[in-house]
Amino acid sequence: MIHSIEGDGEGGSRGRHVHKPDLIITSVLLVVFVVAFLMATGWRDLAAYFPLGVSGVGVIASASLLVRVLFFPPKPAAPKTNVPEAAKSVAEQEYEFFKNLSTRDWITSLGWLGGFFVALSVFGIYLAMVAFTVGYLRFQTAKSWWFAAIYAALLGGVIYVVFAIALKLPLPGGLLGLA
């Protein structure tokens, strides 16, 4: 427990707890970014610019968040009242959303995510993206077949134009080499 330097206005010092999930996640990210930065220092200059920049920004952001988590933890929340849903903070709304998810919801979401990456590794980005987009929009969100097909076609077209034509970057072709 880390104690506040200032009093709470009642003559005493009220302790504030470090939010352990923030501490753990931030520490892990800091280590990952430091390792990435150190690895990128061994690369040739042209190849290292982007990784050094991203990992450097990540180190700075993680270190500053770690300082905030350790030395400036949030004040204890005020007692709950009958606050309408619209007046709740985004963090509270997200917490309520995830708290109310069932095991089935998690398994379904992980199944869609895992299925996409399996399809990506076997069929390549274009076929996996179109199949996943149509399937997800049609069966998970109950959109019409027309909407799902048009959305998938537009998404595939934008990805193709941006990566294959404009940037001339290769995209994953999967085991079947369909990209």
C-alpha cells in the first residue's frame, strides 16, 4: 500500500492501493519494449529506424505509466449512487460489459478470432478476410447477406489497393499461397 503525501481533508492520511493489474501489465510491456529496443539496436540503420522508434516510444510511455501507477494511484472512488447508465464513465461501462459476459460469449469470441488466424495461415489474407467478414457479419451480428458481401468486397478492395498497389507490400498468402 502506498500512502498519499497529502491529507484527505479530515486530518489523517488515507492510504491508496496500487492497482495491481495496471502494475503487472505496464511492467510486462516495459520489459517487452526494452527487449525490442535492444534487439533493434543490432540491426542495420535503415531496417532499425521504425522498430527503434516504436519501441522507444513504447519504453517512454510504459515507464511514464509505471511511474503514474506506482506514485500517483487513483483516489478511492466515491460511494456509488443511483447514477443513470449514460452518466457512467467509459471505464465503468466497459467494466460492466465485460463483467456480464458469459463463458459462452468468451468461447464464441475466441473461436472467431482463432478461426480467422487458422484461415489466414491456410488460405491467405484475402480469402480469410472475405470469409471471416461475411461469416461474422451474417451469423454473429445478423446482418443481411447483401450487407456482409458488399462490406467484405469493399474491405478486400481497400486492403488490396493500400497494400498491394500503393505500398507494394506483400500480404500473407497462407500455406496455399493465395495472396
